[in-house]
Amino acid sequence: MKIGIISFAHMHAWSYAHCIIHNPLAELIGIADEDVIRGKRLAEEFGTQWHANYNDLLALDLDAVIICSENSKHAEISVAAAKAGKHILCEKPIATTIEEGLAMIHAAEANNVKLMIAFPCRYHDVAIRMKEQVTNGEFGEIIAINGTNRGTMPGGWFIEQELSGGGAIMDHTVHVLDVMRWLMPGSEVKEVYAEADTLFHDIDADDSGLLTFEFDNGVIASLDPSWSKSKSFPTWGDLTIEIIGTKGSSRIDLYKQAITLHSDDTMKTTHEFWCADADQGLIDSFIDCVVHDLPSPITGWDGLRAMEVALYAYRSSKEKQPLIIARTERRSK
């Protein structure tokens, strides 16, 4: 399977490139990046070719592309890739508006290509184990879920509204919300109340917030999606899920499996992650679904539903009241 990566604007692209190399069924054919210095350096690092214009990459004999551009460019690039007949793995969030997300979904459908959204948390060992326990009924009926995704402030285009579509709430809500939906298939958020603010950094974007929402199956959930970790924090942050059920409860931290390293070379203490590589699981799953012509395991609609909640959270914070989510109608074009 021949794969190209479009943009290394998002830091996950570097990990995805390594994951492609480690999969025996895949080959990294090329990189497209409008940042000349970055693009040339990474093409050299990964032993592949660089293109300044992504259309030049799409013109090659490729099976698929991975899009890691700024959020606001996801739709434009995805639609172009779909029209070029390339399967698509797009970094989260799917887009910055409902209209953009729908355009991506409909372009993939119209051109008979797969669209998958990058939610690697589904491929983490402890998340998979929790999913199995929920499915087996070990916790009984789920009553409530609490989640956190607290990280360091990434800076750059992430704090520019026109490129990112928001701040910490847009960046971090979608990951945890997708895990919650995955744990309870068929259930959707019906109401959200949120507060958003800028408390930790001198930036023009939200870096903190608190979301509470209700699923249509009656489950009440809460989420802290913040950029509250300091630069000196040993890891970029956390992602935790706590489930309360009628028969028991469970709490996991997807990035707790780490060894504490005190390094004289860097003069810093870090937590070196040792558990299974969720990014590798994500890339392997994408490759598998293309090679064996399987349905996309994380669809464009999954990405749209997660983004809907983030967008309604911003509206709720601005209007200072809970909002019923008018879910986008699911239909083909």
C-alpha cells in the first residue's frame, strides 16, 4: 500500500510516518508540505520525496494519504484527495465547521474512497480492555462517565482561531468524546453545558474549560479538556476515563504506563511511555481496512459527532446556558 503524508503542521504526523515504515504492508511514497524547510528535512529523514504542493503528491501513484495539516485545511485537502481517488486518514478534529465535515464525508462517498478520522485512543490497550469489560456487562448499567484530557499548551497555529477552529476545547474534547461514544455504541450526546476561559496563558484562545453533558441513553458525563500542564511537566498531559456503573466502577489513564527517567543529559525528569503504541494501532487499522477493503473503523460521521459537541460547547459557554444538540442529519449525497 502506497501512502503519502500531506503536511507536518500537526506533530502527530512524525509518529504516523514512523508507523507507516514499521508496517510491512505499507510504503511512504512522499510528503507534501508548504513549509519548505520542514518538508525537505522530513523527506530526507524518512527517505522519501518532498512536494511543496499537495496536488503534486496526489498526482502520484498513491493508494492513500494521511492529512496532518492545520484544522481549517482538512476539508479542502480531503475533498481534493477524494476526487483524486485516494483513501484518507485525517487528523482530528475532522474539520472546523459542520459544513466542512459534511463536504469531506460526501466527497469520500461520491468518489468511493474510505475516510477515517485519527482517534488513536481506541487502539490503546487499557482502553480496549475497558471496552471489553463494558461490553461484557462487568460494570452493569453505566450511570456516569468522567473524563479529562489535560495537556501542555501547543502554541503555534493551535491558538489561531482561523486555523484551529478553537482552543483547548476544540483540541481535546473530540478525543475523549469519541472514546465515550465508542464505549456506548449507538448513544449520542443530546445536551451540553460548558464553561470556557483563558486562565493559564496569555493567548487569544481558550485554554481551560469544563463540559457536562447528557447522552440520549441517560448517562451523565463530564470532561476537563484543558491546556493546564506546565512546560516542565514530565509528559505532555493525560487522558483519563472513569466509568460508574450499577455493578462497579473503573478508572483508566491511557498514558500512565511510564518509567520515570531523571536525565543528566537533558537536566529534566520525564516519563518514558512503555505501553503499546496506539498510533501504530491506528495506522495498522487504516492500512488493514484499505488493503482488505473493509469499512472504515472510525468514520467521518464519528468525527463529525465529536466535533458537533465541541462546537455546541463553545455556544453554550457564550450563551451561558445548556443547549440541546440538533444533530446533523445523516444522509448520503
